Amino acid sequence: MDAILFWILAAGAVTASVLVIGQRNPMYSVLLLIASFGALSGLYILLGSPFVAVIQIIIYAGAIMVLFLFVVMLLNVPTEEMPTGREARMLGGAGPRRFGAVLSAFFAALLFWALRALSAQPMPDSDTPATTVRAIGERLFRDYSFAFEATSILILVAMVGAVILARKEQQ
């Protein structure tokens, strides 16, 4: 049963992620990204990490995606239209698509190689993997507190920058 659920969630995550890139409407891209995050949280539950699954939903699908949604609505991004005529010739036709296809094939091969070499090992400098909430919290706020705070400041600066870039100048 777990194997079937894994394949359903994995197919849902991959499909939603591919559709995020292929959408012309940015609102649909944001909603599909939320669906991808939901499928990823289901995969975390199957891996036996319910804390990470809940954090995935609360932080990414909740806070970050709401921020993306507000930025998209604030900027009032129009839907993307395919270039035609002279614009299509200037962009090189299907050149960017070919480059993207080659790049994605390279990343797929790299991912396959990395998964083949993967072995279940405990976290560095630890005898046991950090799977409990207490172990994750201690490691996060003891060993990685600077990175945690730096990330929160980076997100704050990005949000302020988006608001400054989006505001209209008064005449």
C-alpha cells in the first residue's frame, strides 16, 4: 500500500512541478506549486518524518506561497503570450526550449547518479539521525542558528524590495 501511495504522490509532485513551469498564468503557477508542496509533504509522511511534513505545509505552502501570491497580485503580472513574427525570430525560435530540455536531461542524469550513490547514514557529527522534534529543534537553534536568522532577514529584504519595486511613483 505504501508503494502505491508513494508512486501516486511522486507522480503528483512531478506533474504539478512540470505544470508550474508550463503555465502562462502566474496565478495558476502559484496554485500548482502549492499542490506540489502538498504532495511533497505526503512523501515526508511516508518517510516517517511527520514534523518535516507539517513544516512543509505551514512554512512553504502556507507562508511562502501566500507571499508569492501577494507579490503576483501586487505586481499585477499579465499572462504570458507567445511571441509571434519578428519577436519569435529574435528569440531564436525553439532555442531556449532546446537549451532547457538539454539542461533538464543533464539534471535528471545527475539526480539518477546521486540517488544510486545514496546510502542511509546518520547526520554528520551525530550517532543517530535527527528525526524527533526535539533533535531537530536542538540542532536548528544550536548549530544552525546563524543560518536560520540570516534566512529570515533575506526573506524580509526580498519582501521589502518587491514592495518598493512594485509601488507606483506619484506624479
